[in-house]
Amino acid sequence: MGDPIQLKDEGNKHFQAGETDKAIECYTKAIKACKDKNVLAVIYRNRSACYLKQESYANAASDASKAIDVDAADIKALYRRCQALEKLGKLDMAFKDVQRCATIEPKNKTFLETLRRLGADIQAKLKTTFSTDSRVQNMFDILLDDEMETEKRERAANNLIVLSREDAGAERIFQNNGVPLLLNMIESGKREMILAAVRTLSGMCTGHKARVSIKNGSRQSIMAVDNEEIALATCNLFQCINDSLTGGDKREYGKEEALVLGLKKILKVCGQVPELPDQLPMTENTQLIASVLLDKLYDDLICDPERNNFRDICDEYIKYTIHAVNTISGLLQGPFDVGNALVGRQGIMEMMVALCGSEREVDQMVAVEALIHSSSKMSRASFIITNGVSLLKDIYKKTKNEKIKIRALVGLCKLGSAGGDDYALRQFAEGSTEKLAKQCRKWLCNPQIDTKTRKWAIEGLAYLTNDADVKDDFVEDEPALKAMFELAKSTDKTIIYAVACTLVNCTNSYEKKEIMPELVQLAKFSKQHVPEQHPKDKKDFIDKRVKRLLKAGITSALAVMVKADSTILTNQTKEMLARVFLALSQDPKDRGIIVAQGGGKALIPLALEGTDAGKTRASHALAKIAAISNPEIAFPGERVYEVVRPLVSLLQTDKDGMQNYEALKGLTNLAGFSEKLRVKILKEKALPEIENYMFEDHDQIRQAATECMCNLVTCKQVQDRYLEDGNDKLKLMILLCGEDDDNLQIAAAGALAMLTAAEKKLCNKLTLVTTQWLEILQRLCLHTNPNVQHRGLVIVYNLLNSDDSELAKKLIESELLEILTVIGKAEDNPRRQGAIDAARTCLVRAMDLGLIKPFTSPS
């Protein structure tokens, strides 16, 4: 490992000479060797400039950010990141960076001009994006295009709902003959299109008498659809029409008033107790959807004052009643931080425990549910274990109401798992959690019990499977596994989160903190708690559980879960499903089962949408499958092209070595499949990343990158890069042919053979880039591995056939003639026949060129 300062200076010289590849190589080595953070920041800043030159903007932005992390006023790094972000289309972020530059150097004309230009671009973009006319027209264009993808048409229809709630948007829809189009959507018979159309009509009719003249036949056609969601949406539409016609809607729709009014209404829905009289009409899923809506509202708030206002409204709404407890349950399932703060309010936890002891069954049910949702933190769990466990046990034993009984059981399950997977923090006595889990499995497998009650059984298992004994028992119970998978495939999609939690626990695919042995010793010395691993959480037990899950049909269940509506399938749930998929795909022998049951297709949306951690894990699972599967089978139809981007994302420097390696292996397999896929890989700008990994010190990563390049060199774009002057690409390929690793030599020599066959100019260039070319070529032709030898002889033939007489003469005057003669005169041998035939072809070509005389057979 060299001196970082020297490597940096060397990189600077290469950069000034326009040799960006060499500069990046030097800077990368300097980064690995450098310990001084200030010098490191300069190197990152310099490498960022190289990436800008190469149009690798994501890498440029990443390196500039690392420099800025050290010095927030690093003006060069700020401006380079600005340039990269602008090219990536992130104009607002680029504007902030150049704004900081202009603040530091207010007289710099470059910064001021960039600031002015970006400001104008952002305004133009906002004007286009948020123009009501533009948005409405865009939605109509998509909806009117019969050839447009169904998914895009449905998304456009949902966007219309949002627009219809703005007065300008509603008017534009109405004026553009939107009502007949919406009625056509209703008549399509598709649930998503009908719902979007009905909700758009509701938005248009709210508070506007002139827009409510809809034909009776249309109303009847909506009512004729047998779907609960559509029926509720239609009821809301009729209510809007009635209020508008009678003047019953007197509300003002200002922003603040709308937030307060809307939030209170949602909180009221969360607080409803269906078992009590005079409650709002609701379905089984209404309150969960309200929780999801609260969560989305809270996430969309952009500043602390807005969040504080949200919390204050919730705080004011909560009174010490049974409805308040149910509202808190809703908040804990949505914006957890808000609900958690309310639970901490004086008297709330005590009220929950008191309601558990009530003689009224409805009080018990609501209180138990609230305890379940509020005991997510250890402090809360400890309080409830101290104060409420005996109550829950009494309820479980004494009540005859199945709904309360199972909720009490789930409460006990959650409290029993409060220590997570820490073996030393078991909350209950040995064997207690296994008994609770056994009862949950019993309920789960009972088809006589209604779906909602069985769903609570899975909720219980989601908590209890933190315990490795429970995991092992559960995966051994195949009927229970299959029952859970069947419920996951049912129309009730609110079950997905609990199923995902259970599977993450069973596969141990949750985030694990790496514990350093030194810290463990220190904790023991200072008498602090040290987490302990359960014996059944070791790798061999996990592998057995994965095999059991695959046998029970987990993949097909996951594939169905991925297709759930986005309101239910949150980003957090997507991440959990991605974690499970990655755990399932660890063993190459299991990947065929995953592909056969639709796992390959199911992973694609998880790799494209969700949290960064979720997308990375789904992409990694895709890479594992793509590396060894037939792409045509694993990703049928056009889906195979969607796989490329997730794999390319794993080539980024912030990903770990295993992700880099398996992404390269997957891309290698795809690149070997079709020209169209090779072009797609190049379009995703994977080539510079693959070339960088060919310089990697790690043998396996370097080999994988070289193999991938070998499959890409048939593309004209790649060949042109090797023809360009001022880089070491061809030299590197020749030197890789001289390495001692057989597989690396096969890949490098194969790539060189194809390049010299496709571009005759490269035959001459090959001799100029390194003085070792002839020695390496001779070693290839003498190699004991027939695959390496065959490729070396093909390269020799390409050089002889390059129309360069001087080169051909030089080859024949060297020891290569003797090598070719020995190989060519050898007896036919099936194992080495390719090399023998190639040597004979070379000799024939040499004879055609008049460089050697024909062989004469002895008499």
C-alpha cells in the first residue's frame, strides 16, 4: 500500500493529462491508505472531479459529499456536488449547494450565473409540474390512451382524485368533458378504476351545486357492483351530492381548517368501538386504513411547527374515555411517536390497566388491544408486566368471548417477547412462551374460527417468534405454516404485516448488531447486561428453518403479498419481505424453487420501491437468482430488463463486497443472454463501474468483473472504448491474461480474443500498450488448461489475420512457430481438440501469408 500523498499527486498528474481512469485508480488507492481525514477529504474531492469528467454523476455526488462531511465550507466539493446533482435532475439540492457557494464567495460570477440558471430551471419545472391545466390534461392523455399500461392508467386515475379536491382542478376536469370519461371508467368493471372515478366525482361535487347533475343510470350501475369499498365510496358520493344540492355543506376549506377538521375526523374514526351503540358505519379494515392515513399525513408534514400542531390536536382530542383509548391504538399503529407520547401522559397507562379489570367485555377488548399496541418499548412492557399480566391472564382464563380471549393471549405473547431475541431477557418462565405459541397455532389451524380472529393468532406468533424455541416449533408445524400462508393470500391484506414480522423472525433476517468480544468482556467486568444468543439462533438451525419454510410454500405466499394495495403494503413491510427473500436465497440449491414459485418476478417491485435498505436487500436477492438462473425462466417477458437497474445499483462503492460480487455475477449471466440485455446494461451506465472493479485487489470481484466485461465486448460501444487512446483498458486486459488464476485468464483471454476478432486495429494496438504482450501470449498458448490455451491460440490467429504483415512476421519469427507446430502436429484429442484445431488454422494462415512452407509428410 503506497503513500497517500504520493498517490494523490500521481492522480493529479493523470487528471491534468486527461487520464481520468488512471487518476481514479490512484485516488482510490490513496483513499484506502489514508488515515488523515483532511487529506482524505481532498482526495475524495479530486476523485469527484474525475467522475464528473466520466459522467458518473452519482459517484461524483457521493465523493463530494464525503469531502463536505469533513469541511462543510469546502467550496470546490460543494460546486462539484452541485454539478453532479444538476445532471441527476435533483435541481433543488443542486440549488442549495450553489447557494452556499455564492454565500462563501458572493462575487464569483460562475456561482452567481449557476444560481440564476438553476433558479429559473426550478421555476420552469414547478410551473410545468404544478400547473393545474397541465396536470389534468396529462391525466386525461394517459386515461384516453388504450395502449397505455394498466398500472399507469390506474395511477393517473388516482391522481385525478387529488386534483378533483382542488377547485381549479375540479373545474378543469369538468370543463374538459371529464364526467363522461369518469362514467366510462365506472363501466369498465375494474375495481381500482371504479373507485378512482367515484372518488373523483365526490371531489368535484363537494360544495359545488352546478356539477352534481349525474344520470340516475350511472348511480345505479355503481350501486350494482358487489364490493364493500365501492359501496362506501358511492355512499360518500351521494352524501356530497345531497349536501351540495341542499346547501347542507357550510364548511370553509382553508388549509389549516382542513387539516384540523380532517385530522379530528380521522381520530374519531380511530376511536370508534363497533360494539357500542351509535357508532359510525365501518368495515373490518376501516380503522387500520385510518391509522395508515394518519401515518401518511404525519410523514408528509415538512417542518417541526406542523408536527407540533399535529401532536397538539391529537393531545387535545384525547379524553379519558374508552374512545380515547381506541384512538391511541390507532395512533400507535400509524404515527407511532405521536401515540407513544400520548401513552406516556399521566394516567393513560393506568386507565388501560383499569379497563382490563372492567366487568364490561367491550372495555376489556379495547383495553387489551391498546396494551398490545403500546408495549412496543421495553419500559412500557416492564410497566405492563408489573401491573397488567395478572389481569390479562385472568381475562384469558375466565372470559367466554373468543374475541377477547385471543386478544388477551396476543397481549401475553407480546409481553413475553419484550426482550426480543436476547436469550437472557426472557420475560416469562421457561416454557411459557412455547405454550402461548402452541395455542396460537391451534387457533390458526382451526377453519371454524373467523378470519379476523385467526389473524390475531398470527399477531401473537409475530411477537413470540422472537424466541428461537418458538420459531423451531412453528416451522416444524407444517399445517400451521400452510394455514398462515393461505391467510396471507386471502382478500384481507391487513394481515400482511404480521405475517412479514413472523417470517423475518423465523429466518433471522432482522438487523443484527455486531458485538465486539472486547466490549462483551468490558460489559461483564462492569457488570452490565450482555445480550446472549439462543443456541437455536445459530446458522445450522436457521438453514433448517429456511428449508422448512420453502417446503411449506413460502415463496408463492410472498409473491401474492407483494401484489397488495400500496395503502397496506407500506415501505416497512416491503423491506421485511425483501429481508425474507434474501434469507431464502442464500443457498444456491434453493433458488430454483424460488424461481419456480414466482419469486424472481415478485422481487422486482421490492428492488425498485421502498426504503433504501429494503431495495438493497431485494436487489441482492435478485443478483443471487440472476447469477445462476436462466433469465428467460426467472424473469419472463419484458421483466428481465427491469432486473438490470437493481443489479447496477449494487455496484456503487457504498455497497459491501459480497453485493458487488454477486451483482457482477448476475450481470455476467444477463450479458451472456442477449444483445438487447447488453445494451440495457450499458444504458444503465454500468460500464465504468465494471471497469473499476477489474482493478480491484479482491480476486473474486476482479474475476467477476472481467467475466462480465468478456460478455459485453461484443457490443460496438465497448469495442470503441478499447480503441480510444489515453487509457489502460487494453493493457489491463492483456496483463490479466498473465495472472495465475485459470478462471481469470479464461475471462480475460476470451475478451481479448473477441476484441481482436472484431477490431483489427486492436491487434496492432495490443503490441504497443505493453512490452509483455508476446511473453503473455506464449504462456497462454502453452497453458495446461485447454480452455485457456484455446483462447490464446484464437488471439494468435486474429493477429495473423489482421492485415499487418510486420506483426504476422514477428509472430512467426518468435517461439510461437515452434509452439504452434507442436500443438498442430499432436494427435486428435477430444479434450484438447479446440486448441489443436486452432493451432492448425494458425499454421494454415501463416502458409497463406508465405511465412512458412507447407508441411511434407515423411515417406
